[in-house]
Amino acid sequence: MEFFDIAETWSREAISAAQIVRLRNTVEQAMKSPFYGQRLKEAGVTPGSIRSLDDVRRIPLTSKDDLRAQYPDGLICVPKSELVRMHASSGTTGTPTVVYHTQSDLNSWADLMARCMYMVGIRREDVFQNMAGYGLFTGGLGIHYGAERLGCLTIPAGAGNTRRQVKLVRDFKTTVAHIIPSYALYLGAALRDEGEDPAELPLRIALIGAEPHTEEARRRIEDMLGLKAYNSYGLSEMNGPGVAFECVHQNGLHVWEDAYIAEIIDPVTGEAVPDGEVGELVMTTLCRQGMPVLRYRTRDLTRFLPGECPCGRVHRRLDRILGRADDMLIVKGVNIYPMQVEQVLMGFPEVGQNYLIVLERDDFRDVLRVKVEIRDEYFEEDMRKLHGLRERITRRIHDEILVTPKVDLVQHNSLPKSEGKAQRVQDLRDKPAL
Ligand code: ADP
Ligand code: ZN
């Protein structure tokens, strides 16, 4: 195995041994904040009482609300003068949470990120363009420092401005891009609209992540842009990108267990789910000094994938994130995840890159409306054909979610698009009628 960090080659025994030692150190460090000092004391957890990895379950869970309640600086565990950077979550689901880093925290984060990139075949000869937003969002600087650590020429393009992105790719022969999947689809379509073939660009690899997306969306990105796209998972509470990443086999995301403890729990009972079952991902930092976070409830739903990976890394693999617990829609009493709708839509060649799920209320009944952008060449077809397409999409979505949607076929580029994470759902049910 070619590796960037020796920890990638560790056996299960070596990983477990390191995890125990690091968990003890992390508990000791975390206790320096009043919040964890109190929490751990109440639970009777001391560093010395951690004897096996199972002892992690004696540590109380930390929720996003816990972090919000400590806003802005209640979880710092080092003298403030040792902190060199702060980040915040994108705030997709409410008040952002803030995370602080020491220089050593930033170094280990950059190492983790460089490890991910090396794993998928990126080398110092590559030209790397970061098309994600900079600023507080961790997908900017987090990936940026990883690329520099690996030794790539790194272009901090930032998000949006498609024309400039493409010019940079062409002029500087960018071979690798970091790009949010919804924007990758948009960029590909935008180039096509101008009569160009996006697959002609020098790009050979895209790192895609930061928002839920389906396997179908990934394949589209790969086909349209003519490259390999690797799923990148992270969250600001656990640094940001570099937490779990696909290897070249694209069969789940290796979570770096020398740096994190990952668990999957039943979101209702808080107990571990049987191996292989879907539940909420819970994560503990093992290498962070400035602001360790213990057993953080990510609200992300996934499962551990069974079996060994042909790449030889034993770091366990997570299935792609099925969605956030917060994203679950309840329509007519049925639980629905937006990704179920995406999976259906992306299977239709007529469907363009953007869609929007709108929840409405009609005479006290829930209505699930799905607005779907249709590619120009199909939109110009006769009414009968479009009607047939609408029927087929309606039926397939119904088969998947067991609710009959109202499907609107709309013109290419007519739905709102965002430069950051896509907003796939609009809930108008609580709004008074106009
Ligand atoms: P926010 O929760 O405000 O969006 P972050 O910017 O920290 O804050 O984003 C982290 C979240 O983004 C994760 O918890 C997850 O829901 C989502 N996410 C990140 N990477 C992926 C990915 N590869 N697949 C699916 N969802 C992802
Ligand atoms: Zn692998």
C-alpha cells in the first residue's frame, strides 16, 4: 500500500491500543473546560477509569445544543493565547457552533487531509483548485492546508463564479478540484450550455462532499466532467474535512480511527446499534488539544460497512451519509429523506442538475411538490412526451417513498441555486396563506 501516514497501515490491534491511550489523554484534556469538567465528574469518568474501548460508552453524549449553549468560548481547554484559529459550522440547521484550534491541532488536521488526498492518487505534481467557500466554512482553509501539506500547487479559487473557475482550470491546468456536488453538477451543465464539453478540461479528480448526495449524482459528476469523484466527509465540530474519505475503490468512507472514535447509535435510545445497521454517527476527537469534543452526536445517518477493503486499510468504512436526522420530512405521516427523491431523479437522463422539494398544505393536507429542472433538449419536446415523463417520474417517486408527489417540470436554470450547500427542501406548511 502506498500511504502518506504510517497510521494508515496500522492493524486493528494497533488502532485500538492507540485509541485507548488517546482517549484517556483526551478525557484528561477535556476536563479542563468547565462544561466537560462538570459532565465527566457527574458521570464518574476519570482518565484512569478508561480501561477498554467499551468505556467510551460511559462518557455522556454531547449534542449540538450543548455546543451552542457554550457559545462562544465555553469549551476551550488551553490558555487562549495558544489558540491560533477558529472556525464555525455553516449554520445549515441553526445557530453555528464554534471550534478553536491550536497550532498542533491545525498540523494534525492538515496531515489527515493530506492523507485523504494521497490515498486517492493525488501527488505533489498535481495542481489543486479549491472551489469551496473560504471564510469560517472549514471546506476552504481545511482542504487548502491539506493540499499544501501534500505539496500540490494550490489555487484558493473560492466558491462560485463559474467563468473564472473554468478559466483558472484551463490556464493553470488544474488536475484536481474540491467542489460541492450540487455545484459540480451546475458547473458541468453551465459549460455544456455554452457548447463546450466539460470532460475536455484537464481535471482528473474531484473531491466532493459537504452535503448529502447520492451514488447517482456522483456518477453523473464523473461522466459529465470526465473524472473520478471521491466522497469526502467531515464536520466542523470534528475539524472539518478529513474525517472520513473514500479510497480508490469508492466503496465507503474510511474513517480515520487513529484520530477519531466513531460509533453508531440508535438516535432514540442512545444505545449502540448492531454492527452494519443504520443509525446516528457519534464521534470523539482523539488528537485535539484546544477544544476536544467527546461523543458528539453528528445527526448524520449512516452505517458501518462490513468486510475488508481491497486497499488494505483496516480503518472502518462508513456508508455514504443517507441524510441528516434534521432533514427527515414527515409527509402524510410517512418519513422521507430528500436523498430518496434525488436517487430517483438522477436516474432520468431528461432531468437536469437541480431540483427542489416543496412542502405545502392544501386544506389541511400535506402536499409534497417536487420541482424538477428538465434539460433543454427534452423541454422543447411536445406536450405529450413531457406529460409522459412527468407521469413516469411521479410513479417512480411514489414507488420509492410511498407518497404521491405533485411533479412540476421546470426549465433548466429556473430553480434557485446556491454557491454553498444546496437547499433541497422548502417547507411552506407553517406559513399563513397569502
Ligand atoms: P453545518 O452542519 O452547519 O452544515 P458543517 O459545515 O460543519 O456545518 O457541515 C457538516 C455537515 O455537512 C455534516 O454533519 C453533514 O451533515 C454534511 N456533510 C459533510 N460532508 C458530507 C458528505 N460527504 N456527505 C453527506 N453529508 C456531508
Ligand atoms: Zn480502502
